[in-house]
Amino acid sequence: MKQIIIEGGAPLSGTIKISGAKNSAVALIPASLLCDEKVRIDNIPNISDIDALNEILEYLGATVRRTDGTIEIDSTNIVNKEIPETISRKLRASYYFMSALLGKYKKVEMYFPGGCSIGARPIDQTLKGFKELGAVVVEEGNKYTITAEELRGGHVYLDMPSVGATINTMLVAVRARGKTIIENAAKEPEVVNVATFLNNMGAKVTGAGTSEIRITGVDYLKGCFTEVIPDRIEAGTYMIAGALLGNKLKIDNVIPEHVEALSLKLKEMGIPMEIGSDYIVISKKDNLKKVNVKTLGYPGFPTDLQQPLTTLLTQCTGKSVLEETIYENRFQNVKFLNDLGANIEISDRKIYIEGPTKLVGTEVIATDLRAGACLVLAGLLADGKTTINEVEHVLRGYENIVDKLTSVGAKITLKDV
Ligand code: EPU
């Protein structure tokens, strides 16, 4: 087990460079299987979720070269065989192999994916997309056998704009005969990154980034190169660190538009920021105004930043209200923030944060990735020593978090226990 230990209170200044987006990279890697030649992807973050996807690629027999942020994948000789549950349950994104293998071989056998325990996270919309494009899905317990005699274009209406279902449907549709329309598609930048990658291979995808995506299937996808976009959630997490303790902390390599939902909230609180073309400089301020936040699909406020933001809301004056509309169990960080001295009440899908409260270090648990990020931020602020257990969750999604924070002045260490 790994622990992060923080001596709180150190001011943060200097520059943090943002890595490639986890939620793009974890889709681009499986998507590469659709290609009939070799692909190269740059700006791959060095996080354990990528290691887990590599394991699946190598299990299937792909040739993978990973060096310093770049991955080259040659999947021309892979064997389409059942992916064991022990590997697929390591992460949610394993289910992008479902669509990539179905698209390429018209058959896939694998198990329900893993991922943080933040709600039920069904995959019904993904399966609905597959069925609409001609696949037959047989479910036996956790196992899915999905086959298609012929994949053909279809009209897929998603009940909710699910990122996963949008990407999975796109990955099958690029190899299906004819035209597919995805309505009520997710508009997240990660969806656009995947569509760009597919188009670089020669696919015909238009409308990604809007709620209607149109895809015309093609027979052959050629080798290509693409780059992972900067991680807007990592950027947002460090922006919040800057708002808590920054002395002109520079967050570099960001696409400011991708973090606008957060920067507008920070502005509403009264936090000073300089927003450049690809960077944001942010400093701490006292007497922050309370704000209300509701999580929504992009361009709304991202659910992945609500737990990190909660740490900052403990420092605002008055009662802030935060509503989580995407996941039903994403408040597991609240108990631990309260252990650190916060005053937060949970009522169904809302939390009420009364501030400002002084935080004092104690021992806490990272129950999931973003809960862990929330507690790292709290530890940076709290008086004295905070010990965060089970930080494997954090290392799944934040590249070199300890080194990055150390380089800007934090007193933080990672320990094996
Ligand atoms: N949903 C369904 N049925 C489906 C798919 C989704 O009911 O078939 C529901 C989910 O239960 C959830 C909502 O729709 O309530 C959103 O789910 P979505 O499919 O959009 O999420 P996802 O694709 O599983 C990705 C990210 C999440 C991020 C969401 C934001 C990856 C690997 N994961 O999840 O990232 O919160 O989009 O919508 O890309 C994280 O990074 O911490 C994280 C959890």
C-alpha cells in the first residue's frame, strides 16, 4: 500500500506543467486497435491506468513501444481472444476494447469493466449503441459475448450524454457499413480528441464536440500520429491548489477554454488569475465568496473536479452548495474532510459546506481517484501532518503528483507501507 504524507501550509510558486489527459489517452490506446497499420500517440501520461491498458494490448499480442510520453502500437498481428476479468476490472476504460475489437473483428468476449466506486456506472448505453449497429449481446453474469454478422450504420439516441457510450459507439461505427448518427452525444474534449485520431486514420467522423456526431464507415484505416490533449482535470486540480496556497503559481500547457467552468467559479469567489493562451497564473486570496456549483456534462462544471473543489469551498465565507448530478456516490471524501476540520453536511445528491474552517492534519483514506486529489489539496492547506492512505487511486490518474507539487514548494512525500 502507498501513502502520501504532507506537512501543510507551504506556499506554492513556480510552474506545474500539465500532462496528457488520462480520459483521452485511455480511449486512444484501445482505439488504435482499429487501425490496419502502426500508430504513434504522443503526450501519453505516465499513470498506472496506462500500464493496465498496455497489459491488455500485450495480452492480445500487439507490439507496443513506450518511451518517454510516446507510445507506438502495431496491432496488425493481434489475436482476438477473451480478455480475462482480472485485467478488465482494473479500470473503467477497459471497455473501449469492447468496441475496438467488435469494430475490427465483429466479435469480442470480455467482462464488465472496473473503475472507481463512485456509483453504479452501468454500460447499457454502450450496449444499446452496439445493438443498433447490428451486434448481438449475450450476457452471462459479468461476461459479455458480443458478435455481429454485419456491422451497419444506425441511428443511436443516447439516454444521457455518456462519454463512454459516445466513444464506444464511434469506435464501432467507423468500421460499420454506411452512416451512423449519434444523438445526445457527449461533448467532452476527450471525445473530440478520439474523433480527431480516427479521422487521422482516414475515418469519416463529423460533429464531435456537438451533441450530434455523424460517422460514415470505411473499410481501411491507415497508420497515423496523434497527440493527447492536456488534462483539464489535472489542470483544474492544480488551479485549486493555486487558489488555496499559490503565490503566482503558473499552470502551464492548458487549454483555458477546457477549464472555463472552473475558472469562472474561481473568479466568482474573488480569486486573482492571469489567463494566457496556454497557461494560467493563480494566487491565493483571503475572504473568498461562497459559490454554488452543480456538476454537468461539458461545458458544464465537471464532476471530476467537484471533490477537489470541495476543499476550496471549505475556505469560502458562508454556506456553499454543491450538487452532484452525474454519480450517486461521489461524496466519500466528505467524511475525511470533516475529520480534517471541515463543516460539511450531505443531503442526498447535495452537500452544504459551511466556511471558512481551519483544517488540521490527520490520517485519512483516498477512497477513489478524485477523493484522493481532494485530500491531497486539503493536506497541502492543513496545519501539521496529513497522512493519506490508499493513494494507489491517486496514482492511477495524476502523473508524478508528488514530484510536481514538490517542485513548487509543497512538503509532500510518497511512502510504501
Ligand atoms: N451511464 C449510464 N449508462 C451508460 C453509461 C453511463 O447510465 O451506459 C451514466 C453513468 O452511470 C453516469 C453518467 O451516465 O451516471 C455518466 O457516465 P459516463 O459514461 O459519461 O462516464 P464514463 O464514460 O464512465 C468518463 C470518465 C469519468 C468522468 C465521466 C464524466 C473515463 C475513463 N472516465 O466516465 O472519469 O467522470 O466520463 O462524465 O473517461 C475520473 O477521471 O475520475 C472519472 C471518473
